[in-house]
Amino acid sequence: MDTIIRSDGLRRAYGDVPAVRDVSFTVERGEVFGLLGPNGAGKTTTVECLQGLRSRDGGSVEVLGLDPARHPDRLRRHIGAQLQSAALPDRLRVGEAVRFFARLQDRPVDVDRTLEEWDLTRLRRRPYAVLSGGQRQRLFLALALLGSPEVVFLDELTAALDPAARRATWELVRGVRDRGATIVLVTHFMEEAEALCDRVAIVDDGRVVALDTPAALTAGSGGDVHVTFSADGREVAFLRALPGVTSFAVADGEITVAGDPATPVRLAAALAEHGIFPPDFRTHHPSLEDVFLARTGRSLTTEVTA
């Protein structure tokens, strides 16, 4: 693997308040790497240090072989970014924005082709103020990709979007990855991290508390898989004796069975043997929310306060 980002013991404080206490991870070329955690956990400060936008108090950082603190200008030629606080002047038109930022690139940029690639041609003359949330994010991604950067930083890209626009933006992010860019994605949405990221660093109180693929993190969380279904009054107490089952409950006609990862398969087979085929058979696996709760005792939606 080709490691292109390395953070080792990164620390940063604002006055007496530590924002990043000890953050260490590596990012490999071509992957989507997620920094997942609640608001105030230190994610944005971390990526700002990686980009050379903010100084660090300790630790070492390397991006594309460069120290962002020592070579910020050289590094910016190779990275793109959409910042959490990204905004444009209300009256600036979409075409004008792309043309302006294109002039800042070291290599020539075909403005018309960029607008077409990102489905922005029809919005070319629209001012920023009238764009929808999804249209703004598409524009920000287009601007972040000008000059074909090797690394792209996306900070809370979908925070202000409704669910439909959020999923549409996910497809755009996948397109960025397919272009060959390495992506560092900052998010507090566990569903977003599970859908997009190859690996995830879960950040809490300025520290990395877990790091692995989403599948490995959830599999190692120790949480049970839950299966719910209805049986139309049929007797299903025999399910209690299945290997791996840890709990069995009936409430308002709905049956919930919890157990190890193989429980859904054993459950479905046992029901079929008894001629029971529930149309509402649903499986609920542990999520990154469960991982965060197990590691910190708090929910991902809990904002960190000093």
C-alpha cells in the first residue's frame, strides 16, 4: 500500500482548551478515509492541520511527503478541499465561480467541460444565493476537484442536506473516488461513514478511539444482531433453543430475537422448517453508532463541550 497521509500524535489547543489531544492514523492512496465523531470532537481541527491551514502544537504530520506546516503552498497545489464553513458571495454566478477558481490552478482548466461534468451547465448563470443545498454541494465538489488534486478533504459535506440530497451527494463522492483521488471525509453521520468509507477513525475528545473498516468495527463491537418479524399467532418458542440466540421477546405481536452474526440464517432456516415465512423478516446489525457508544458511553449525536 502507498501511504500518502500520516498523522502521529497530532496535538492542537486553543488557549487552555485542547481540541486535538493525540491523533494518529495513516491514509492509503485511493481510499476514502473517514473521520467520524460528534461535533466538537476535533475532526475539523485535524484536517485543518493536515492542510496547513492551522498550526499544530505537537506531533508530526505528513501529506504527500510534505509537512503542511513547512510547505503549505507546495502542498496546496496537490490537494482540494471543501471546508465546513464553505460559502460564496450571494451574487456570484456558478459559471463565474468556476472560472475564478480555475484561474488559481497551476494547470489550464476547461471551464465548459467542468460545468458539463458536474451537471452545472444549466445553472451557469444562477447566483449562489438561489442554489439549493444539493446544487451548492455539487458546485463545491467541482471547485475542490479543479486541477485534478491527488487528495481531497471534505468536511461535513452533507450536514445541511435533506436525506435525498445527502444520498445524491454520496454518489458524487463515489465519482470523485473513481477519478483516482484519495478522500478524507469528515462526518458525524454514521450512515454516511458506513456507506462511503473504506476505513474509519472514530474520534472522541481529540483522540482516535477506534480505527478499522466499518465492517470490522461493527463486527468487533460485541453487539448482538437483532431480528424482528411477526408470525400471525404461530408458536415460535422453539427459536429460543437455537445456537447463538441470546434473547427472545414478544411484544404487540412482534417477535424480536437477538444473537450472534449467524442468528439470522439459523432463524430463517428454522422458521422455514416449520412452514413459517414472515413477510416482514428484518435484520438489524450493529452500527458505528453502537461502536461509538461502546467505546465512549455516549451517542454520536452528543456534542462535545469544553
